[in-house]
Amino acid sequence: MKLGIFMQPVHDPKRDFNRVLEEDRQAAILADELGYSECYIGEHITATVEPISSPITFMATLLPVTRQMKFGSGVFCLPQKHPAMVASEAALFDHLAKGRFIMGIGPGALSSDLEMFGTTDSNRGEMVVESLDMILKLWSQDPPFDFKGKYWHISLQDMSRVEFGVGRMPRPFQQPHPPIAISLMSPASPTAKLAGQQGWIPISGGSFVQSRYMASHWEMYETGCELAGRDADPDIWRVCRSIIVADSDQQAEDHVLDPDGPFAFWFNYLISSVRARGVEHVVRPDGREHDESVTWQDVARSQVAYGSPATVLDKLVAFRERTGPFGTLVQTAHEWTDPALARRSMTLLAEQVMPKLAQHSKVAGKATATV
């Protein structure tokens, strides 16, 4: 069982832009020091509430000040990018990172981005598959080539001079390419099945949807693996979760349910987003029949694993038993309105909770194997 961190990131747009970027950098640096294995950075173009427009640029600033942690795009929104630009920039970053890179891809979900790029009504899943196919071809073939798809046409036939390296795309440091990860949100996501067929890393957005939907992600992934003739390895599955560990249950609850705190801001923002898209059911807690009556406090209580180290361990064990056997727990980062508490939370999670969760997962895995 490994521990990672995912930063959308979400910040109050009234805060100073430069300051929140540095706050996010410090969170990533601390994660590396604490032994977190992976750090995923989101990509949003038209939202100062989620202010990182280029995860690859942001991650590049962290390479010299981190030691072991891998960095993942979380995610490259492929329908909004030309495949050749993604191929070129990802290959360059992979070399700068000396292989500490996971290429996360996805269709994009921020409604204002979709409107600006004109992809709201597009088959973005289909665009992701076509774009990635072209990226992989650009990493493996020299010109002349002519790739014709439904959404992109990439041709280089007349102006290449391969003997001088002109026309040839840079290849990644990791061969044949970096690990590819894809985000999963929808219940019974067909993308999870595709990930299993293609051998991609599935990342379930457990900070966005209720855990009752996440078991279906693993089931669909297993189906895809079966179709491809490969075993479904639980270690490949990443699952996101909001987590706050404090010295006492009361301290953690006070922070999570503070009406002026980061979780109030985040969950009000999340609820407004899902309501605008007509998918309120994904955040509705168990036992609630009506979406419109759900408050941010309801969602926070059901979506955040918070409490003392012992309480959080119990909650995460129950969470894993419900979702399925994921191999990496990815903590969702939240705004550091209380930097000391935020740092303490990450430290307690890494040093006190995760070793016990890993041991429990190991024992549970052996028990399952003997059944």
C-alpha cells in the first residue's frame, strides 16, 4: 500500500495567486520528504479557483527540490490539446524527471474549459483515444508519416531531414513510454474497462463521488483486463480521498466542519459544479433520497476521512473494504488555512496511519488469496 497526493488544486480565488502556488509547492516538497510515492497536479485553464493551467510547468519547478516522488499530470485534457504538443512536452519532462513521470490523461471536466475549447458536445472519450494513439505513434515512428483521424490530421512528409534530426519527435526517457494513467469518475465507468484493456493505470476520483460508486470502477477494470487476457493487479489501482488527521477527533472535526474553512469552500464549490451538470447524485450521501436537500456538511462528513490517527485508520479500512483492493491511496490536497495543522495531518497520515493500513491490506490480501 503506497501513499500519493493529488492537487487540483482548489483555492479561494480572492487569495494571492503567487502565494497559493508557493503553498502548493511546499505541500509537494513535504510529501516527498514524508515518503509519498506520487504527486498528481491538475490542469484547468479558465478557473482561478483551480489555478494551475500547466501541470508540467508547475511540476518542473519541483524536480530540483524533491528526491524520490514521481510526478503525474492529473490530467492532460487531451481534447483541448494538439497531440504533437503533448508528445513533445511530455517527452521533454520525462527526461528532465529522469523517469519520475506518470502521464495522466483524461477528457476534461471543467465546464468553462469545455465551452472555451468548443468540446462541450464532443465525444471527448473518443478524442482521448485518438489523441493518445497519435502520441504513441509520434514516439515510435520517424517521418515521413501521415496520421489521419476523425479529430486530428498529423502529416510530415516533405520537410523532414532525419539525418539532421529535423522532423523527428523527441522520445521519452522511459521506454517505450511513461506509464499512462486515466481518471475515472462516472459509476460503472466504461473508461475503467478501457484502462484494463489497454494496461493503463486507473485513478478513481474518490474525492468527487461517493465510495459506493468506486467498487464499480474496479469491476469494470477487471472486465477490461479479462478481455485483454491479463490479470487485474490491485496494486495498479489508485484511489483518491480527502483526509485530515489531527491529534484528536474533535480537532479534526472542527477543522473539516468550520464554515469558514477550506472544506466548506471546496464542498460548496463541488456541489455547485455537480448541480450545474445535473449529476448531484454522485455526491449524495448514503441514505439520502433527495439531491436538493444535501448540504456541504453532509457531503463533508461522508467524503472526508477525518479524526485522530486511530479513527482515520478505521475509516480508511472500512473505505477500502467497500471500494475494493486499491494499491495506492491518493490524498486530495486542500487549502492550508492552518499550515501547522495541514503539515501535522500529512505527517500523521504518512508515519502513523499508513504503516498500519498497509499491514491490514497485506493481511486482507492473504486472506482473500486463500479463499
